[in-house]
Amino acid sequence: MAMANARSACLGCAFQRECGDWLERDSDLARLSEFCSNAGFFRESILGGQSA
């Protein structure tokens, strides 16, 4: 469900292309939260994929 909600938010975002490019090249998640409503989802997804 979280993925579906994130996808809907991204599809409705006026900056989806720019944001996608930014996500591919930058890992500063703190800065992402300044403009992206899905920042928390991305943070959890990235951190959840890392081994502790």
C-alpha cells in the first residue's frame, strides 16, 4: 500500500522527472525532505535495504 501511495504522489508531482534524476545522483535524504512528500518513504526504503 505504501508503494501505491508513493507512486500516486510521484505521478501527480509537477517535478517527477527532475526528482527522479535527483534521486539517481544524490543521496542527501535530508535535502530531499525539503521538496518531496515521499521523502520518508524513500528514506525507509533505502535504509531498509541496508544491512546493519
